[in-house]
Amino acid sequence: MLKSFVISLLLPVILLAATSARAFADSYDVYLLAGQSNMDGRGKAAELSEEQRQPMERALIYYRNPPTSSEGWKPLAPGFSMPPGYKGGLPSKCFGPELGFAAALLAARPELRLALIKGAKGGTSIEEWKPGAKDEPASQGPCYRAFIATIAQASEALTKDGHTFAIRGLLWHQGEANAKDSAEDYQAKLTALIARLREDVKQPELPVLIGEVYDNGKRDRVRSAQKSIVGAIPHLAFASAEGLVTQDNGTHFDAKSQLLLGQRFAGALLTLGK
């Protein structure tokens, strides 16, 4: 009798808590960000305006660059990047194209809520992103294996919080480490990566946005492959690096160019009608 009485008292509280959780649940468009240093980002947050440094209201990020992680979903802001030699925690003093991408996409489609899963790692070759055999992690490159795990962890966290979501696209920026590859070899490796990722996230027509590496006079073959693959595989679009500026000897985009690259990723997505 006492047990029934206690349950009758607690039931409204339990129902209220469940209702409140559903009231705060959202539906997110998820975008995956992968590649090497220009996707991880070397833009200096100190060069952003005060407004640009503020967390975005309608965008979240889940960052994992083993062994460093955002430890869950966070409001999108600068600092989800691990520059060389950096030993501190997040946020760092750098950012990648995610800021420009989210700002431009939300400006075009303000009804959206964005959730970005970022798993880029500086200096990595496309071999380190080798997709290997399906469901055989030992055959996969360490970056691909870690990225698939990151997608699973981030997805689980969204679901646990009561949110719904759909994976809407992949932003890819990599190639500086493969400048000596032939165009054919690089394109074949990237083709295999895209096919497997689409299979692993169960999105056979997943839009993929290819970011162009900076032209330092030594990357013509990779740049050629990046342009060619866009015309060879459906649902791909190209984000040009034309006119972008680097802060070093021709590799890492400066803060202004990181923002512009992100905007071009958003523009590329919109050309696909997504």
C-alpha cells in the first residue's frame, strides 16, 4: 500500500521530467569535418572580431583528435583545433573552416540547427585515412578508425540527450601530405574513402565537399585530382582556394582565409541543393 502511494506521488514528477527533456530536444543537421591541418585549422582566434569569438546559438561541435577531445558536445566557437606543439586543453588559440561554414549556412538557412563532428588531424596523409575493409578496424588507417569511432560517440551523445539528427554531408580538406602522389593514385584513394564513409554512415548519396589545397607550385597533381573527382562521383562539390592567403610558407590559411574557406564550403553545399 505504501509502495503504491509513493509511486503515485513520484509519477507526476517523473512524467514532468520526461516532458521537460522532450521540450528541450532539437533536430540537428550533422556535418562531418575531416582531413589534415587546414581542416583542423591554424587560423588565429586572436585575429577574429569580438562577435566572431562568441559561441554560436544554433550550432554545436563535437571535437576529437586523439588523445584530445571536447568531452562531449559544445557550443560552436573558436578553439577546437590542436596546433603543433600545443600542450594545453580546449579551447586552443586556433580555429578551422567550421566557423565560416556554420555562419554562412545559418545565414542562408536560419531555420537549421547544426551539429559538427570534427576529427581532423594535422600532418596526416590519406593513407592514414585508409578505410580498409568494412567492419575490420585492424585493416583501417588510424585516422579513419578514430573518425568512425568519433561519429559513433557523437551520435550516441545526441541521442542520449533526446535529440534527433541526420548526417547531411562531409567536409574534406587534405592533400598537402600527398603532394608527391600521381593524380590518379590520389583520386583512387579518395574515391575509396568516400565510398566507404558513405557506406559506414548509411548515406549512399552523402554530399561531399572537397576543399582545394593551397597552390604553392608543388601540389598540381593533388589539386588536379581534387577537381577531377568532383566530376567523377555524384553529389560532390568543390571549394576553391583561389585568392586565399597563407600565414606561413604556403600551407596554412590565415584567419581571414579560414573563414572564407568555410564560407566556400557552405556555398559548395548549397550548389548541390542540400
